[in-house]
Amino acid sequence: MRKNVILYCAAALILMASSCSNIQMPETVNVIPEPQNVTLKDGAFKVAGAAVYCQPGIDGIATARIEKFANVLSNATGKKCAFNSGKSAKGISFSVDPSVGKESYCIDIDKRSVKVVAGDASGILYSIQTLSQMLPVEFFSGVPAPHADWVLRCVSIKDQPRFGYRGMHMDVSRHFFPVEEVKKYLDVMALHKMNRLHWHLTDDQGWRIEIRKYPELAQKGSVRKGTMIGRNWSTNDGIEYGGYYTQDEIRDVVSYAESIGITIIPEIDLPGHMMGALHVYPQLGCTGGPYEVWHQWGVSEQVLCPGKEETFAFIEDVLAEVMVLFPSEYIHIGGDECPKTEWEKCPDCQKRIKELGLTADAGHSAETRLQNYVTARVQEFVNRHGKKIIGWDEILEGELAEGATVMSWRGVEGGIEAASRGFDVIMVPTSHFYFDYYQSDRTDLEPLSIGGNVTFEKVYSFDPMNGIPESASKHILGVQANLWTEYIRTPEHLEYMLLPRLDALSEVQWCSPEKRDLDRVKRSLEHMGQIYDQAGYTWCKAVFGEYGLPGMPGGRN
Ligand code: ACM
Ligand code: ZN
């Protein structure tokens, strides 16, 4: 009996202890993505008025990032945080030591000082993003907030990313977003330590980049005569819709992105998704047109004609200008959703197939082989200019030349196959990373969307290495989410679809699998939500049981 009582008491104590530990949440620094190693200490460092020191001789980009941080701190705290070149045992000091590692950093905060040692200019930037998120959220308001509690919790942090490619995509063809909104999008990506924007610049519904050799491409190819209404395919609102970026604007966005650590990868989607260009140059299509800049969504059967040499001259001229504008080592050439119906009927395409000796096999038609020929020819041109291609996973069908990178969107199978065949891969499966899908099952309250359901939790659950043979794992460069804008007309709606799924994505990209913890990231999200409010972002609160975007009606599948 006595033994039973002792056992009962012991069990009750264990239960109490475990329920106490449930109540007492483990403390974190509330940074997203969560740093890899965090050791909390007692006390806090007072930030307002602290001097900022930058190691002399480190590269100009890193120095500029540190100086900008000092200026924003001065403005936010209302007390000058003087920027100095040099070293000090007090204040906030930054230095670079390559032995820390690429894109990596260490932060050590005690009551007297904040010491940052980064591996490179990217590590400096990421340390600043971490410190920024640890500060009072007023840091992000853009206006002085002298009454906020300007302290940094004492802590030691060691941090580095899991993947080198941490991307987000933006479709500006279906709906156009002005330069200021693109920069705002880049800012929130940078806050999450992302480093690639995949910019989808051309499609059936509008060509959005100025090409000097073909001025009418942007002037006329960017304008559609109307847009289908909701999901009703037979409608057209009859309202002219357009917009494009001049080359000066492109250069401005590219250099802004570079300053916050983001490389922009432009996409010129070919040989399908080309109605914007075909409208202006109908001779590049199989039938000769006329073609309209499309007012509806979906996949057009009208595509570029690879039977004509003129088509390749056009592609090369366009890409030559694009490659000068974008310093990215990668150029995305699309390759998705290219119906072959016109190619099957077109005398020029059939002649090309015959001349090249392209024949069907059990898995691939001669026309699929013709798309392989387009990809290979464009790849060779891009390679000759010292750059590499990325294509959607359709480019894997049939043959693909060495050195191409595959974006696996129709699932992960394309990525697994590509990596196993020795191609580099970026994982972007619709199942987890299509941010144009609904983000809760309350589709009656959420703004009308393309359909599907990709919740915050679904994004967070993705494991990029699942199913990848060990020997092929080096080919998984990273992860990206895609934001197609058929149903997204306004900056507010764009941000609503992006946030906070971007937070979940950033942890998939950055954190090692052991660091991933859904409860912890949701707690940090409460803090991030306050940052979004301060910085003027619209965001979806479905994670917290609130649904809908004011002023935008919901829509069922
Ligand atoms: C795609 O979503 N068509 C790549
Ligand atoms: Zn043709």
C-alpha cells in the first residue's frame, strides 16, 4: 500500500512537472527564421545612443549595410547612434572573419556591448536582420519612437543557412505591380534572409519589360483589352489593363535588391506563354496570327514557332538585353505548359523536325523533342554569355543538356528525377509552395483565389530532402514559393497572400530540420505580425483563427 502511495505521488509530481513545462514556453529571441544556435543570458544592452563600430577595411557593401543600420537606429530611438570606423569594447561592433563561413554570423550581446563577427557581407546583413527583429517593433515604423524600450536581450547566437538558394517568385504579368511594391516585396524577403527573387516578367497576359530593340513589345505587348471576371472564363470586363518596367526602372530594382542581398532572376517564359509577344510579332507564331494579349487565364495553344529562324533571332535579341540588365548567373527560360497542337500542324515546325531527324519514342512525341531542341539552343546561347538556364520541370521531358537547373513545380517527382540524373534542382511543388492557393479552409471568407489549399502549416511541413537519394542531395540547391497573380490585383492582396506563409517558407529554407518547431514559429509570428503592422504590410491571420481581407469577397472552390 505504502509503495503504491509513493508511486502515485511520484507519478503526480512527474505530471505536474511536465504540465508546468508546457505552460512555461521555452524562451526564444522571436526571430524568423529561428537562428541555428541561441543561448540566452541574463540582462540587456541599452541601444539608444550606443555607438556603432565597423571594422576598418571590410568591403564597401558590408560597410554600407552597417552604416544604414546605425542611421535607422538613430532615427528609431531618437538618439544618435554614431557610426565609426574602428573597434571598441563598448557599443555595437561589426567585423568580418571569413573563417565564420559564407552567409554566416555570430552575435554576442552582454550588458556593455554587442559584438558581431560575420563570414562575409551577407553574414553582416543577416546579423542586422536578426538584431532588427530583436529590437522593439517600432524599429520598423520608419518614424522615431523614443519612448519604446530600446534594449537588446543578452544572448549568444551562431547562425548559418541550410540552403544556398532561398527564393521567392513574383508574377507581374497577370497583374502588374509598380516599382515601390516590388521593393516592399524585396524588403520583406530580405527580412527573412532570402536571397533570390524569381521575377516572372512575360506571359500571355502582358509583356512587362522594355526591350530596346523591340520597343513595341512593352508598349503594345503589355496592354490587354480586358480581363476575365472572377473565375468566369467566358467573360471580359472590357477594361484596358497594362504596365511595364522601363530598363531604367529594372536597373533601379536590380541594384536595390543587390543592396539588400537579393539577386533577381528574370524569367522570359518560352516557347509557350508568349501571347504578349505574338500580339506584336504575329510572324513568330505558327499561324501568323492575329493574336491578342490574352484577357483570360490558363494555357494558350498559341506559342512561338520553332520552325522559323526568325523566332530564334528574336529570342536571342531579347535575352541579350535581359542578360545585360540582370547580373544573375541564372536566367529562367520557362519551358512550362507548351501545347504542341500548332506545331503538329505547322509546315515550318514539321520541316524542322524532319531536318533534325527528330522521332517519337514510347514516352515522347517528335514535337516534345522539338521543345528539347528549343531548350538546348537557348541554353547554348545563354551559356555562351557566361550564364546558366533554369527551366520549369517540363524541360526534363526527353533530353536535357548538362548544366541546366530544374524547378520542380508539378510535385517533387521531377526534382527527384532531375537530381538523380545529375541536374541541380530548386523545389517549388504546387502542393506546398503555391502561394496563389487559399491559405485556410474558410474559402468562403478568404478572397477569391485560384483554388487549392496551402496553409501555413502545410508550407512548414515540407522536407526538401524527402525522397532524394543521398548521392543526389548535393543537387538540391534550395526551395522557393511561387506567387501567381491571376486573381491578385492590388498590393494589399499580394502581401496578404505572401504573409505569413513567407515566414514558414523562410524556416524551410534556413533552419536545420531539428530547429523546426511549429509551436515556436507560431509564437514568434505574433511578434512578426506586429512588425508587419508597424511596417505597413497587409497579412493573413488565419493561423490565429481570423479570416478574410476586408473589402475582398471570399470565394469557394
Ligand atoms: C507553372 O506554374 N506553370 C510553372
Ligand atoms: Zn510552327
